[in-house]
Amino acid sequence: MTTLGRRWRVGVALGLLTLALGSPARAQDDQSSDDALEQLRELVPVGEPGDYDITKADAIYGQIAELVGLTTAVEDFGGGSRLTGPCGGFAYSYDDAGFLLDAAADLGDASPPIDLIDGGQAFTDDNPFKVDTSGVVLYYGFSPRDGDGPHEHHWTIKTSGVSADSGGDPNPQGKNRNVGLVDLDEQLPFDFSARVPVKGDMTSQNLEACIGEGHVEFIGGGLLSPIGFAALAVFAGGLVGLLFNARPAKTWKA
């Protein structure tokens, strides 16, 4: 056999060995990712869980963050969905019967929000965050995860380029956590169905700006009127704002 022939056979053998060793590793990685995604799903209560206190919400977020790191990461922003700056959290949506409708989280890093049900990107135009106009949304938000919260912060919410809502707070104590439960049946005047793109930002004296945008789909039984659109714009903005501390219900300094 020639030297060239021997080299060719050695190359083939090494290639087969690489495939043999690499395939189980890839399969194991895929399995680990699938297991992590299944554990993520199991963290989200399938029935309305009621109010969380900050200790419980913090612990749940820690589990979510650990498991998201083991799933297939969503690396590129797209589909009109992003959340940048030192802000993050999670939101669970339930229908009027108390059954899980949607769940999403953001880790406050460079990656887009993640869908906790399928592991893909959340709040996109083809995967909007779904809410029932007679249901509830449970949320937890931070800004930032560690350290003082935003001092003298101001936030604005826009939909279709039109300002929908705004607000702010001096926050002299530097609170950086919030958790709450929003009852949509109490917040919205009637049922309707619509899909709305929303953008928002929060600025402060001491932190990098938080900027978010995404798509929210309202699932209800009625048609949308001009009056309904005004309520929708405000509340859709509030939903995206939940993930970056725009609308705290209860706040803490951690």
C-alpha cells in the first residue's frame, strides 16, 4: 500500500471516530436541552397560582434562569421582540377559567425574551404574548437584579407610534423588584380580540435605559371599537412594561 493510501485510510478512520464520539455528545446535548425545557414547563403552574410574595418569585426566577441557560438559547433579536438594559423577569398568563395560556421570561441579558412553553423567542409578531381579556397575568420584574433600583425613573409606552401611557417615580429607596397579579376582567371594560405591537422604555438617573418592544394578543369575544383601542393600548403597554419594572404593584429592595 502506498503512503498516500495509508494516510487516506487513517484519515477515514479518524473521521469515523470523530463521528462516533461526536454523535453521542450531540445527542446528549439535545437530550439535556429537552430535559431543561421540560423542567421549565413544569415550573409554570398550569392553573392560576394566586399571588406570589417576593421571596417565592425570586426563587422561581432563579430556577428559570438556570434552566434557560441549559436550553437552546435565542441569540438574535427578530420578529419585533426585544428587551435590553438591566431589566428582566417573568410573566404567566391565565384564561378566565384559570388555565395557563402563555408564559415568558427575560434574563436581563443580551438575549431576547424567551417563551417558557416552547423555548423559542417570546413577544414576536408570529408568537405574541397571549392574554385573555377576562383572565389574569402574574408577573415578577427586576431592575436591576442586584444593586440599587432606578432613581428618578420615567417610563413611556407607545403602540403604533402613538404614546399610550407614561409615568415614573423618584424611588429614593432604590427598590429593584416588583411582583403582582393583574386581573384583566377588572382592568378592561369589555371583551375584544386584537393583536397589538407595543414599545416602551424606562430611563433613570443611575441605570442604563431599559428598552422593550413586543407583540401582545388579546383573546376575547368582541370586536375592537375606538374606545376599546384606547384601553387596549394602555394595557398592552402595561403588559410589556411588567417585564421591565414600569408598573410595579409591590416593590422591594433586594
